Amino acid sequence: MTELVKVENLRVIARSDSGRETPIVRDISFAVPRGKVVALIGESGSGKTTIALSLMGYARSGCRIAGGSIRIGGRDILSLSASEKAKVRGRNVSYIAQSAAAAFNPAKTIMSQVIESAMIHRLTSRAEAEAKAVELFRALALPDPEGVGARYPHQVSGGQLQRLAAAMALISEPELVIFDEPTTALDVTTQIEVLRSFKSVIRDRNTTGVYVSHDLAVVAQIADHIIVLRDGAIQESAATEQILTDARNPYTRSLLAAANPTAPAQAAPLAADAGEPPLLEVEALVAGYGAAGSDGLPAVTVLNDVGFTLRPGTNLGVIGESGCGKSTLARVIAGLLPPAGGTVKFRGETLAGSAAERTKEQLRSIQIVFQMADTALNPTRPVDQILGRPLTFYHGVKGAERTRRVRRLLDLVQLPAHIADRYPGELSGGQKQRVNLARALAAEPALILCDEVTSALDTVVAAAILDLLAELRRELKLSYVFISHDLSTVRTICDDVMVLYAGRKVEAGSRAAMRSAPLHPYSDLLVSSIPELRTGWLDGLGKTGGEMGLGSAAVLARADRCPFFSRCPSRIESLCDTQMPPVRRLAKGTDILCHQSEAELIRLQADLRATAAAPLDRSLPGESRQ
Amino acid sequence: MNNTMSRLIAARLGVMLLTLLIVSLAVFVATEMLPGDVAEIVLGQSATPEAVAGLREAMNLDRPAPVRYLLWLGGLLTGDPGVSLVNNIPVATLIGGRLGNSLLLAGVTAAFSVPIALTLGITAAMWRGRLYDRIVSFVTICVVSVPEFMVATLAVMIFAVQLRWLPALSFANDVQSLGELLRVFAMPVISLSFVISAQMIRMTRAAVIDTLQSPYVEMAVLKGAGQTRAVLAHALPNAIGPIANAVALSLSYLLGGVIIVETIFNYPGIAKLMVDGVATRDMPLIQTCAMIFCFSYLVLVTTADICAIVSNPRLRHK
């Protein structure tokens, strides 16, 4: 076995603004054999991206490579001069960045950027490079391979950009490709398509790769060998199969456990009195952005005819991919965005569209927790002021009583009392999200709108926040509207689930009902797209609906066809594209927006499973292994 | 050029015209509020009330303010800004030659300072933190802190009085050749360039550094691009908007704010004309000069905005 990459005792040091130096990569040694893919796994701050970048002799500003050696194909990378390093970058080693949307220069065409490394290193003529790029676009299953190069980055979707970034890395036929979290920013249904095309390209070209990720399930599909990192040191290094089935290191085991969420001890929905009015009733909601047109609809309609009922003490999970309108729904309920049509009723009373016109009591009862605690918390206020302000505003609490209540809130979210004097910038991501939650709890609400509250967190931290949410709900009799793009998260804490697609409710039902076939074709795609923690899952998967093609966004707003038509594996031509589907009640108790009959859906989904050669109960990742 | 862009540009031009109208109203009201009666000033202390009243009527001063505003605005639009109250010469004639002089000085200064400032700003950003960058940053800070009258006076003392290389006074009228032009303009242009370059250098450096930190520039470096390519091909096209704004704001100073330099070099420009107008309460002259300054300022800022719109690929390629 010949080694292409050999890293020995690599050390990288970060220098803070005050001049203090902290090691962020400590004595790392590993090797990558030719034609194999090695994964670097870890949470944020584990040093995985820093290690990957140092393979190109590159350190981000504020960091420097302090010691060790990196040999790639016999070249000692760290001893090269700056211009020699530039000759290796993009030629021998190439890089696929986490966010392709940011890694593409908005001012240049895609083609000029894809072939740039071939031009810089004078590998071929421009015409040959462009021909080769088109070939790569085709291999990566991009729509319109001839035309996509002439476009600008903002004109193509995120999933396509990520594949274009792969083409950009492969154009120079490098010896080593570094994949830095290339699918993290994508929706699950898109991720699956991108992973599939990466995998086939890696296999066809016998590429040697270093794959950086925080997601064990994704890595299990692509890597031959996994290195688990924590705080810049290697915790465990073994073949993929062994890590997944026989992890030795306790930290690896905790990562595996967090990647595989089990439902926390779930109290059955608090028994609701039959006579008690619903907590929240949303009816025929229409909302969007931009000035209203002559038909009363906003310029961009984001939510269309969405309705649901939330009983006291129950939770509703809202899922869907980015742009489906789930955050807009939370903003409408909170009064941040007045709806263009429909009503929101809270405890039987119709709420005013804008928060400014709601009573203080209504405002207090409904609180919202935003995804990014970083931007939701004022960085110039200490925690006790962040929490004290709503206490004074809603309850008129002041002085010693306020201090006591702040301490109680911190206690509720399981933070130590001394946090009260800290500023948000001094807290970790998980701590910030807890403060963010405590701020909502300060109002003593009946309903909390959680907008992707765990999406920006590492898996282990996110699991702890979910546990906290479940506990708070039991103690304080709260209801949540829990918005997420992650079906497994929603299923661990919600009683009811609503699936949104392109601003329409395509399926809604109880958590249990959402686990049994048949599902709405989009829900089915979502379920089958969640990567599973076993090797070979991706290979065994049948054809999925895939991501949206070019220009399909315009189709979404049309009222005369099913919004999911262009991606649906079960569509009926000349029916689904000419009529909006009816709402159909299935025997298991869910409502779906679909033209297909129940029997037909069962048959079609069983067929999809059969071609996938995967177990039929695959719709239950998590449970099936418990 | 697509629809969105044409619409945005048309909207910018519309805003510019509206601003100009509001400014004209503000200028008119402000000059109305200046104390003193022009007729009395013109005729002197010994004037009889009848003479003053006659002159007021002849000057339209007895008509209500809104009517005078509309008369004045109509005159401006048709190219007739009125007659100087002080010496009965049409304002257009008074301003005509002076405006040409001012535009010439501004043009020469811009042609000289913009390329130098942009080059310094971009190169300082490229070698950020190195000795070169520190020297450029230090010198621009020094230059921006020294008042222009000091730079101008020092220049006169050294180059005109001591060395006798350059003329101390600048009369643009007697320029016959290019060499003479350079000699005449050298000192005012250098003094003005000192003032306006510092801001352009600092803003250009900041704008380029900002884009240099973006992931797509890091990606270019990881593709093997050298420093020059990363800056010129990747960072610069995305920094055009802020740079155009910095340039426009700096250049806008060249028309209205050059009074000190015009005074020291006795340069017959429009700023000096306006100050003289204020001293003699010559309303039509003041109003017209103020409108010219506002107009040129708006033209520059709007041009910068249009540059930013046109350089944005999201708007250019819908």
C-alpha cells in the first residue's frame, strides 16, 4: 500500500488579538494511501479544517503551522517557498470548500472559475480545459452541462454550485482532493444527490481524498478510514466499518450516540380537556414579501393556504427544506410579518396581524427563539440584562427580585449563576442558545416558536438542547411549534408533524402516523434522504426525486399544478401538472395534498423500496436499531 | 442592460432630480433669511425711501416669496439665473468663466490624484501589515491631519519664494502651452491632491481588504493564484462599488470646498466668487453658486451609485 500523504507531528498555533498563542492542532500524524478517502471527523473547534488546509501549506490569518512535516507524493509541503506552494495548490492538491456559494466569486462566470486552476498552472489550452469542464459537469450529473458554465454563481442552486466546486477541484486532475464539509450547507434531499455524484466521480477517477465533516452518517458513505478529532488531537483512527460498529474511544461513542437520536422519555401529550379551546389555530394563512398586487397577494407568496390546530400542551413540528416557508410561518404567528390572508387565533381570540397591535398579554404568551443565538443576543449587554429586560417589561419585576428570577431562569436552562455577568461573546454556542431560550422563558409564555434552534449547533450540544426542551415542557407545561429542516429532530420531540413544500402544507398528522406508509411523495423523499449510520446505505438507495432543476423556482408559485410535480417520482402526467391536488385523508390519519390514491401510493412506495434493496422499514431510522 | 437595472438606474436619477428640487427650495429659503435689504445696501445709507421702493420693485423684491421662488426656478431651468444685484452683470456671465476655471482645476486634480490614490490603496491592501502598507497608512494619516492652508502656504514658501521654480499666483487665463499649464497648476493641484487622496487611499484599502477576506479569494489562492491575480481578478471587481463611492465623495470636495486653495493661489474659481457674493449680499449669485455645487455633488454621488449598480453581477445578469 503506497502512501500519498504522510503527516507527522503536525502542530498549528492560533494567535489571538491580544497576542496569546493557543495550539489548535496538537501533534497530529496520519497517512492517506493512494486511491483511498480518509475522513477527519469532529465538532467545531476540533481542528479538522485547519488540518485539511495545512495539507496545502495554507493557514488562515491568525494561525501558523508551528511544526511537523507534511509529505504529499514525496514533496515536503511545509518546506516549500510561497511560490512553490502556489504551484502545488490547485495542481497537485485541490480543495472543495464548505460553502460553494461563498467560494465562487460572484463577479465572474462559473466556467472561468472552474478552469482557472488549469489556466494558472498552464495545463492545457482554454478550449481544451472548457471541453474537459463540460465533461466533468456531465459526470457530476449537472443539468445543462454545456450551458451552465456561462452562468454566474447566483444563477444556479446551492446543490449545483457544490457540484461545480467539485468540477473546479477535479479539472487539474490533482493527486489529492480535500473535501471540506461539502454537503453541510445543503438540504438533505439535495445532499443525497451531491453525495451520489461525488461518490461516482471518486470511484471512477480513483481519487485520493481527505473528507472533512462533522456528520458520521455522511462520512460512512464515502470514507474508507475515519479519524476522530477533538480539540486538535486524534481520539481514534480506524477503518470506517470498525468505527461504526466497534468504536473504542468514549468520545467516538458519544458522537455515534448523538448522531442517532432516540426519543427522550416522551410524556404522552398532556391530556387535553375536550372542552378546552385549542391553544393556537391557524387557518388558510397566506403570507409573503413585497407590495401587495391587485389580487391582494404579495409580490412573492411564501405561504399559501396553510392551516393547523395546536392543542394545549402538545408540540407541532414543522419541517421542509430551505425556502419552503417554515420560518415565515413562525414570523407570521409571532406578529413580525402581517399575513396577506387567513387568521391566527390564540386561545380562541383572533390575533392582530402585526405585533404592534397585539395586547401585552398576547405578546407575552407567544415567544420566539431564533436559530442564530449569535445575532439574536445583543453583544453589548451582559446576560442578566438580556434576561432582566423581559422580566421588567412583562412582569414589572425590579431590583433583588429581578436578580433572583434571572438566577432561576439560568437554573431552568441548566446554566451556572455566574453566567449572569458574562457577555454573549464570552459564551459557547450551546450556552448562547440556552440564554436565548431563557430569554423566551422569562416572559412565562404558553407557546414557544423554536426556529431551527439546534441547526447551528454541534450534534452533541444539539442533543442536550433537545433534552432540555423536553424537560422544560414537562415542568412548565409549554407548547412548542418546532421548526426544523431535520426530520429526525422533529420526530424526537413533537406530537404532530406538518410537512411544508414550496409554501404549501403537503402532509400533516401525528408523529406515529408519520412513521407508517404511505407518505406524501415529498415526505417519503425526506425520510429516505436522511443518511443512515452504516456503510453502503447510499449505494443501496434507489432513485430519489433529486433536487430542483434549473429555473423551476418560477413554477412553484403557480396555482394550477402540484408544487412538487417536477420532482415527484409518483406524479401523474397531465393531471398533477394541470390541477392543484386535493387534500386527501389517509387511513392512518394524516392529511396529504396529492392526486394519487392511497392504494396507489402504497404500491409505488413499496416499489421504490424494492428497487433500493433496502429494508422496508427504512422509513424509521433510529427506531429500527433500538 | 436588463429591466431591473434600468429601473434601478432610473429610480436613482429620479431621486437625484427630486433632491435637486428640495435643495433649490432650501437654498432659496436660506438666502431669504439672510438679514439686510439688498436695495438699501445697493443704494447706500443716504437713499430716499422712494428710491429704495423703486429699486425693490425693479428687482421684484416686493412680490411674495413663493412667486419669486418660481420665477427664479424657471430662470434656472431656462439657463437664466438672473442678474447680479450688485453690479448688474448677468449671473451667467459672472459665473461662466469662473466655472470653467474651477472645472479645469478639478479635472486636472482628479486626473492626477485618482490613479495615484487607487494604486496606493490597492497595493497597500495587497501587502497589508508589511512595511509598505504601514508607511502608506502613516503618511496618509499625516496628510489628512495637516490643514490644506498649511500645505498650500508651505508650498508657496518653498517652491515660489525660496526656490522660485513655480509662480506663486495661478492665472489660468495666460496658459499657452502644456508646460506652462503644468507650472501654473502644479501647486494648487498638489495641495488639493493631498487633501482628497488621503480619504480615497484609506477607503480603497479598506474596501479591497474587505473583499480579500472573502472565501472566494481564499479559494482562488487555494487554486494556486498568486497575489496579483487574487487581488486584480478576484477582489477588485467586487470592490468597485465602495471604491466608486469613496472617489465620488472625495472629488465632490473639489468644487465647493476649495476656497482656501483658491484664495491662497489667488485662483479665479467659483468658490471665491460665491464668498464674494455673500459679502455683498448678491442673492442671485449666491443661489446659483449653491445650486452648481449641489448639482455637481449629486452628479458625482449618483454616478458612484450607478457604478455600484452596474458592477453588481446579481443585477447585471438576472
